[in-house]
Amino acid sequence: MPRPKPRNVRGFRDRFAADLLLKQRMVETVRRVYESYGFVPMDTPALEFVDGLGKFLPESATPEGGIFYFRNPDAEESVPPSHPDHWVALRYDLTAPLARVVAQYQDLPRPFRRYQIGTVWRLERPGPGRFREFTQFDFDSVGVKSVAADAETCSIVCDTLEALGFAADDYLVKVNNRKVMQGVLEVAGVGDADLGNIDSQGAAVLRAIDKLDRLGLPGVVALLGEGRKDRSGHFAEGAGLEPSQIERVERYLGGTAGTRDAVCAELMELVGDSETGREGVEELLSMHEQLGAGGYGDDRVSFDPTIVRGLSYYTGPVFEGVLTREITDEDGKVREFGSIFGGGRYDDLVERFTGQKVPATGASAGVDRMLEAVKLLEANPRRSTSRVLVTVMDKKRVPDYLRIAGEIRASGIAVEVFLGSGNIGKQLKYADKVGIELAVIAGSDEFKAGEVQVKDLALGRELAAGIESNEEWRAARPAQQAVPTEKLVETLQGLLRAIDR
Amino acid sequence: MPRPKPRNVRGFRDRFAADLLLKQRMVETVRRVYESYGFVPMDTPALEFVDGLGKFLPESATPEGGIFYFRNPDAEESVPPSHPDHWVALRYDLTAPLARVVAQYQDLPRPFRRYQIGTVWRLERPGPGRFREFTQFDFDSVGVKSVAADAETCSIVCDTLEALGFAADDYLVKVNNRKVMQGVLEVAGVGDADLGNIDSQGAAVLRAIDKLDRLGLPGVVALLGEGRKDRSGHFAEGAGLEPSQIERVERYLGGTAGTRDAVCAELMELVGDSETGREGVEELLSMHEQLGAGGYGDDRVSFDPTIVRGLSYYTGPVFEGVLTREITDEDGKVREFGSIFGGGRYDDLVERFTGQKVPATGASAGVDRMLEAVKLLEANPRRSTSRVLVTVMDKKRVPDYLRIAGEIRASGIAVEVFLGSGNIGKQLKYADKVGIELAVIAGSDEFKAGEVQVKDLALGRELAAGIESNEEWRAARPAQQAVPTEKLVETLQGLLRAIDR
């Protein structure tokens, strides 16, 4: 049998310690904020029936567009592809499974406030920084009609970003309301403006506007009309609006800026006598009041008509949490993170299962983007958990080394014994490579004398820079000290305190 | 379009707060132990190429037996099913992906000590408490030949179970060595004893012994010989051993008990002059010494020849961590948890990719079984994160309620405002249902007086038991007090301290 080639499936990746140690701390911080608002954890499976997931992804007019799906292995041969039990798929978000859960369990509390962290999968074209498997960290309130819940959602996004170390002027939560956009389209005379129907002209307009960041206004305008050809030659069909209708949408997109109440005043004019549109603006006004009561001013939460969100299940307020501070990476390049949070209200998502209206709203954090941003706030990310390496000078003494490590560990210091192969030089190189700061060295001389050598590896590197010869090195043994065995733990604690200062 | 039925894929389940809040704490505890030994996190994708995963599951003689696999959506039409790029699958454990990673990244440190928590999937027949999706929490040392690493692995299992609240006599780590079993088979004259080859007679013996817990000795003996029919009428083929060979295996399984050195002495006799067998016993003796140096005695780590493990990639020491204390559930029934930890040495798993030997050993925790056990140690599992509910007496005052909640939250108390619909009675019932302990109540009277009502819900239920009429209730308002607004946080803190005592 030929040897398999070790490789990742396209669009998938492995992650290592420097990223993950930070990710864990970050996730804990986010969790604490969600919990401080009373959200409780929930978990759902990776696999769902395709009919339960629904068709809500942007660009997925085909039944299984954008998802990883396959034949349900339990389905009998006689179950045809058209049968709802035939296909299962990896979930593409955590909102569709939440709706399924709410429909399935009749005795959940109302409101049902849950958070969920989980992997989701999308069958998209992968690219730099664009993967098919990523982590979302959602919180949602189900059974809440009042837009006070939408306002609260925005506050939680602010609190989370600030708990992660971003200042109030590093980010912005940009809010819109799909009802406002629907109103604008109605007034413009777009016949089929139903944004909740993925096949409507209104939904096509929404998908076009969602590309504003990437394509700029001219690209969006082309997509609002006839369509446009991208660089690869692929032609994307347009929404087919009339020029006068496009002009109204352009006015909507470009003509609104300023404080929340100023934006509301302008929007109220743009929606004219559309009832849905006016309702949308009223909701924004109400959110404005509630946000203000919590101290969330225009500097942190703004109203922005260009925010529409790609997923087609939203029915009211929608928003994104974006970083506005210019963050430069180690090469001095300005990094773009896109939206770190996205969310909104989706009042019809449970109804598709049960026929009963269950209003709901919430937000989703893109954990991977969030991590990329948080990484740049971190000056010295840790790569190791061990802080001490107990080296092995004499293989026969391994039980002694294990015992010494056990004593160090009992004092609360993470420590490992070098159990690989190689001489002391190789062992210290290992410590260096993985980022362990201190080494304990004991050979037969030390055991006889009842002492151990302790070496400060970082300091050793510094001092070594000034040393000319091997002889000089051996004489000086920089940053190394002999310590009586019974003082070992105390010495290590002292050195680590000094390092952490 | 017909409404989809909300349902789970067979063998999959949803999880809720009471379980998950405990699971989070448990996982944190486990992680801290792993980190105290210097293991660092790693993450791999849910999807792997089938050829990279290999065929190591017990009972999976067929190429994709036991796994969820499907066509790689990137594979061109021209890629035949026999091509390695054709099939992708959900991972069935975290060890096979680790081997793939070690083969794929040449610059990983050696030893490479990583932990990984992740979901794995197995296409098995689901049953009570038996799911197709579960969580494993592994730690492994790659690039370590010495069985000191296997001894350390067993110590870590002990430390973990004790950190979770189990006492030293609540559990046992049972250790064996596959080389010993191979030696016994060689001495018994089993021609094809290669345990690493899933199609060998030796591997069939191993799979039979692995069923000892479930089938008892007579069932295993049948499987060692001709085979046996199970209750459903399904016939499982046997390993086809001769009666004299079966007798030797029976002696091996039944005749060894006692302290670790006593077991080693008996095993040394049973393996006779088999070189592999003697090597296996020597390794056990070496582990015995190293375990002793760390203080891990016979009461916590025993040697047990019946432990073989089902996965076919193990090459040396194998072990299981099992709970031995009889734990009874709330119905007084004794609960069986099976092994909570399993693991061993798998020196050939990287070699199948690279041709180079990379010794490795480690352990896997079954997080779901672990949780079931830990749950029974927990007297009062929390279901909520909020400890205070700010009720809404007057919808127009929502901004005020949000502000009050913000002040409570700023003091470090998790709190939520009731944003659903319903009168005060329904709101207090909600608090009861989700497990919130205190309620804050403020209507126009209270706002006018600059005060709020604080209600201790648990105490209220207790006191209410002694109250006869609605009038008496309204007069007494048990466990409820009026507090000046500026004393609210202080009052809540005091009440929560009392509850937590």
C-alpha cells in the first residue's frame, strides 16, 4: 500500500500553541461577558438535516449551495433524494440549529437566553485568511419582541470588545434595520421587495449592498442594475432595478451620516409613507433611547444604512461590530479585520418549523477574526505552558527527575521532565524552542552534594552575547547557580517572579 | 413547501446549561492538570482525508467502517473512488490527526507535547448513553521512546481524576502491555500474532479480549474459537484458536492479579522465551519503578492483563482509567461509567506517512463519560448564570431597568432584565424556572420613593409554604424588602453571600 501523504483538506488548517493559548483566554473573557448578562450555554451537533438548516446563506440559491452535505448513512436505499431524511450536512452557523432547538423542545424557558461556541463549516472558495471551518461564539435571546433586546445585544458587543482590551474609540457597532431598507425599496417602486424571500428582487438588492466594502459604490450600482463581470470573467447577474430606483438606493446608501437621531430623521424622510419603513425607523429611535440609558453613545454605537448582512433570515435590526482603529502588524502593514461581530433579529426562523411566531435576536462573534485582532494587542504571547524544564543528565536517574518535577509542580509551577533523547545541549535547545524559561540540571556530582543547578535561559542568552570563548563560558556559566535541593522550589518561584515583572 | 420537522440526526443530541456549566468547569480543571505537565494546545480540522485517518477502529475491516465519510467536494469528476483525494471523513479520534500533523510539519519541537480537546464522530449503532458524536480531551508526547513517558501518562490520569474530586480509592488506572499479549500468543503457537495488522489472527484475539467487560469470559472464549451468535442473531466470527491455545489465553486472562511486581513475575513466566513478551514485561517493570518514585502506588495504578484496548494502532503499554467507587445516582441505582481514560503507546503511527519511526504515547479522556461521573459528585449543579432578575413592571421604564442592571453588573454580579412578555407573576416564574435567586422589582411607586423591592426567591418559596391566603401573602410579602436605590448593590451582595454560605 502506498504511503498516504500528510495534508489538509482544502480550506482547512491546523492551529498551534501560540494562537490557541491566547484564544483560550480570549474565549474565557467573552464567555464572562455573555454570562454577566445571564446567557447560559447550549450545544448542538455538528450534523443537521439539510431541511432543518434551510437556505439562508448568501449566494446559495441552489438547495445545498455553500454547505458540506452528504447522504444520511441511516437512510434506507428506498429513501429518495427528495425525502427530508435523505441529506445531512455540517452546520453553517449556530442560529439555524438554535431555531431547530426552540421548535423541538417545548418546555424551554421564555425568554431563552443561550450562548453557544462552536465550529461551523461553509463550502466556499478558500483564500488567504479565508477558511471553510471556523469558530463562532453566539448569544441570542429567543422570545423577546421588544427592540430593547436588540439594544442590549449591541451593548453586549461593546462590553465584550472592551473586555478584550479595545478602547471605546477602537471599534464601532454599526446598526441598521432591514425594515428601513424594505421601506426605501417600496417607495422606489420595487415590486417584489420581500427581503425574507431569497429569490426576491429585494433580496438581490440586499446581496448587492452587502458587497459595498469589497466592490465600492460603482460595483454595487452595477449589481443593482444589469450585473457585472468580475476580474476572473465571471458574470454576476444584477438585481435589475430601473435607473431611477438605483438612484434612490444610492441616495439611501450615501446620504445618511451623523448622530443616531440625525440619521433617523433622514431615514424617516427616505421611507416616505411606507408603513414598514416607518416602523423600522421607530425601532431605531427606540434603540437609540435604550442605548443612551446604558451610556452607549454615538461614539460606540452608530446607525449606518449600508449595513445589511448577507444571511437572508434577518427581519429587523441588523448590525456589525467592526474595529475602526488602524492596527498595524509586525511588518508595519495596516490590518483589516472586517466585522468581528454580526447579528440581528430573525423573527421568522422558528416559525418555519412550527408555524408559530417566535421573535428572536442575537449576535455572532467571528472567533478567528477576533483572535487575529487580539493577537496584535499582545506584546509577548506565550508559546509554552511549562516554565521549568528538568533536564535528564543520567537516564538511570529518571525516577529522581520525575520526583523533583513532582515537587515543583506541587508548588503550582508547570514543569516537565525532558523525556526525549539527546544530550544537555539538545535539551536546552528544546527549552528555548518551546519557550521554557528555566532549566534544572542535576548529574551525579549534584546528587552527591545534595544540590541542583538552576539556569535562567533567557538571561543566559543575554549574558552569553558578551562571552568570547568556550573556556570563558564554562568558567562563568552565566545565569546558572547551584542551589541546595531543599531550596529549589523557593529559588524557582523567585526567578519566575522576577521574569514576570 | 412543507414545514421541516425539528429533529436530531440519529445518535446526535443537544446539550443544555446544567450539563454544560459543569462541563466547562470540568474541562478547565483537566486543562490545568495537562498544562502543569507542560502540554500545549493544538487543534486540527474536523475533516480529514480518509487515507490519512487509516483503518484502526475495532470492527472496521471495511475501508470506511465506522466513520462518516463522503466525496471530497473539490475532487474533479475524473478523480476515481480509488484515488486518495476522493474521500474525506469526520475524524474518529484525535490521535490519527496528531500523527498526520507530526508527519506534515517537520519543524515541530521534539518531544512534541500537545493536548487537544475536540469533537470526534463514529458511525456506530447508537444506544442508551451511546452517541455518534462525542468529545475527547487528549494529551500525547511524541518523540519519546522511554516508557518513563508512559509512566508519566498514568500519573497525569491519576492527577486529573483527583483534581476532579475523586479520591485515590475511587478509581484505578489499569495498565497492560501489548507486547506481553503478543508474547503469550507466540508461546501458544499462534502463527499470525502481529497485533498491529488488523487482519491478523492476533488482532482478532485482541478484539475478543476487548469485549471481556461486556460478554464475560464465556463470550470471549467463544470469540477466541469458532465465534458466537449474539442475542439479535448476528453471528460474529471467531479468531479460530485451537482449544489448547484458548486455554493459554484463559490462563493469561484469569491467572494474574495482585501487586504490580507480583503480576510482572507471573507474566514473565507466561511469556516464556518470547523475546517480544519479555520486552513487554521489562517495560512494565520499568514503569513500576518510575510510578513508585512519583508516589503512584498499587492502589492507584495496577497491572491488568485483561486491558487490551480496541484501537489497533497501539504497540506497547496500554491502559484505562476506570472509576471503581460505586456511584449511585439520584434513583439509588449504581452507575457504570466504563473507562474514563484510555490510551497507550503507538510507535508506528507517524511511520505510515513518512517511513520514519517516531515513538509516541498518550491518553484520551472521554469527556462525556467523565461529565456523567462528575455530575454525581455535584450536590447542587447551577443551571443559571444570572443571579438577579430585574423585572419589568412598566414597559416605558425599560431604559431605567437596563440602567439599574448595568449598575448591578458593574459590581460583578451577573444580572438580566426580563425582556420577554408577561406580568410580574410570569416574570418571577421565569426566574424560578431558570434558577435565578434574586429579583429586583420597581414600579412607579418605588421610582417616586427612590427605592426598589428586592425579593429572595428561594427563601420566598420556603416562607410561602406557611402562608394560608392571598391577603396574608400580600400583607407579609415574604422574603421581600424595600431598599433605597443607592443601597441596592450592597443589599444584593449581602444576600448572595448568605445564599452561597
